[in-house]
Amino acid sequence: MQDILFHYKKIHPMNWVYLSSLLTICVYFKFSRFWSVRNLDLVGLLLFAPGLVLVAYGNANPGAQESVIGIGQLGYIWLFAVGGLFLVRMLMDSIMVRRPLLEPNLSVGGMTFLGIALLIFLMANIANSDPKELTPLPTEISTIIDAAEEGTAPTNGPAEAGSEEKSSQSGLQQYGPRNPLLALLPEISTQTFFSNTDNQSGDASQVIYDPRRIAVAKSIAILSHLAVIIGMVLIGHRHFDNIKTGIAAAVLYLLLPYTAEMTGRVPHVLPAALLVWAVVTYRRPMIAGIFLGLAIGVIYYPLFLLPLWISFYWKRGVLRFCGGLALALAVSVGILAIYQSNDALWADVQQMLGIAPPKLTNLQGFWQHIDAAYRLPVIATFVALGGSFAIWPPQKNLGTLMSCSAAMMLGCQFWNAHGGGLYMAWYLPLLLLTIFRPNLEDRVATSVLATNRGLS
């Protein structure tokens, strides 16, 4: 950006927390209705920032005294507390029938200009930033990629097959249930609250990413953010019949400190883009199924949305939705097969779909300092909640589809063993759209798909 703006310097993320919070209040707070639900939602969104700061401080001082580790743990507790309030808010959203139109304090032109400016600066930060640090690359993936670059294929002998399977299982333990190919992409660090005091660059297990992989990661992150923003605006225009509402939700997404901190992290934003576009295309069950299936193939957790979405399409469109879902999962497995040997493919599919007992050792984030046994009832409660959406609410519309999807993706943060609470992008766009949505009781599958019979 210095080539365009004279002596441009990135805004420190702590300063951005303060500035964005003030700007959010200025643009969205309804001063004439001080005790409105909208204002409470805004306060809740702003309360996520202190938790992110505390977690960042704890992560930046991993080798410090126990009090510092306690600060990081306090950050996760803070995020869980605020997330728990929003979980209740999303579950209760379907009973909030009176939804007055509370537009932002800026005009459509002002909101559009602000959104474009924020988007340009955030995307420029991705383009001009470097990977977070030297990041470990999984052995099985690096072996396949290196062999492909050298024009040789890895052997599939019995001994090596066992080694690859063990390595893939270690990938499941290290990275959790998600597509193993995500490990090829570095996390682009656009903002850092605090510098890490432990320099681990001398670790032999660390590798420097190839510039091509860095370019791919930046491209996917930028395109994913564009998809999220365009999708949110389209939802406002096509499904809410109010483009200003879609623009308002999209601009608020760009304003939040979380977006500025995690802008360049593909595992955060790519699933968000796919879930948003599943909602954009909800009137085309097959296409919506494809987007949801791709999201499952990326991070696994949207798998628990299936009872909700299948129930929504049950009276019309369920076969087309399931067909698109199966097609997307088959494509995801096929992509894995291209990059992986036959002996280790099943282990990678297990990692992609989370086919493994719940992890109880070497946990990260909140569960790092908590007895892992307490994680099991949390998982059971989450699974029961997801299953309950098959029958509740009995009449599902677009509003309940968004709010319950946001609730499920928020709920998985409470038992995610790999930094749960930090993957806010998985639910944040849908949560914001739910906050701004009008009454959508008439947007049910039997009516919106009636004129689309025979189409995808």
C-alpha cells in the first residue's frame, strides 16, 4: 500500500479495536431506541474483542509464568460466555415475530463507500502480508507434493503404507477433523496483537512454504472474503427485499476486529463463504446442497447442519438437495485421491469427515487446561441439539434456517479441540444476517420452490 498511499502504515490491531468499536456504535446504534434488541446485539458483538485480545496475549507468551497462561484461558472463557449468550439469542430468534426495520444511520451510498474502502484495505493487507510464522507441514502431504514436483510417485509398499496411515492419523490429532489439504496453505498474518516472545524458527520440524502456496493461500482468502460480502448483499437484495440491510450486515462484518485479525486465514473464511452461498442459493436445492457439501469437505463441522437443512427441504426438494450434497462430497474425496496415495486415502477421508473417537489428549485452546472428560457431555449436548432441529421448529423458513445454522456453527466452538472459540467466521455472517433480517415466515420450501420444480 505504500506504493499507492504515501508512508502508509498498518493500523495496529489494538487501535483498530477501539476505532472500529466507535465506528460501529456511530453507524449502527439506535440512539432513539436505547433498549432495543439491535443495540444489545451490537454490544454483544463488540464484547468479542476483549476475548480475542486476551487469547492473543496468552498465545504470544507461551513460555511465560502461569499467570500469563491463565490470561489466555480467561480469553477463551470470555469468548465462550459471549458465544453462549449469542447461542441462546439464535435459538430464540424464531419466536421474535415483531422485527421493526432498524436501518443504519448512514445512507446506502455512505454504507457502500465505507464497505468498499474497508474491503480494499483488508484485501491489500492480505496481498502485502507474510505467512504467520514458519509452519509445520504434515509429513504425508509434504511427501506427496514433493514427489509430484520432482516427477516421482511415492511407493506403496506395506511398510510405507503403514507409515503413511500413521502419519495421516497424526494429522487428525494435530489439526483436527478437516480437509488435510488445508495444511498446505499457510496462515497469512495480516494483524498481530502481540509479538510472540518464543522464536521457534530454529525448529527442524518447521518448513518455509513455497511462494506458490503463499500465493494460492492469499488468492483463496481474498476470493472467499469477496464471496462472503457479495453473498450477504445478495441475500439482502433477493431474500430480504432490502439491499440496504444486506450492505449493512456486510459492512459490519468488515468492521469487526475479528475480521481484521483473521483476514488471511483460509480455514476461517473459506467455510464461511460456502455456507453463505448455500443460503444465497437456498431456492435451488441441488446447488445449496453442493455448497453445503463442499463446506463439509473443508472443515467437517457443517455435517451437523444436515438434520436442519434436510428437514427444511423435506416437503419439497430433499432429493435434489441430497444429490448435490453427495456430488460435492464425491468431488472432495476425488481431490484428495489426486494428491494422496491409495494406502493413505482412507485415513485422509477419515480426517476430512471426522471419523474417529473424540480426542481426549493433547487438546488446544480452552480444553488445554480442562479435564478432557468434560468435553464428552458437551459433544453429546451439541449432537442432541443438531438432531432436534429435524423436528423443531416444525415449520422452518429462511429465518430459522439462518439462525439455527448460525447456532450450530457457534455451538461447535464449545467442543472444538483445536482453538475453539476463535473460528468466528464459521457463524458470524449468518449471525449478522439473522440480526438484520426482516420477518421471513413466508419463505418456506413449499412456497419458494413451487415455481422451480424440475430445476436444480
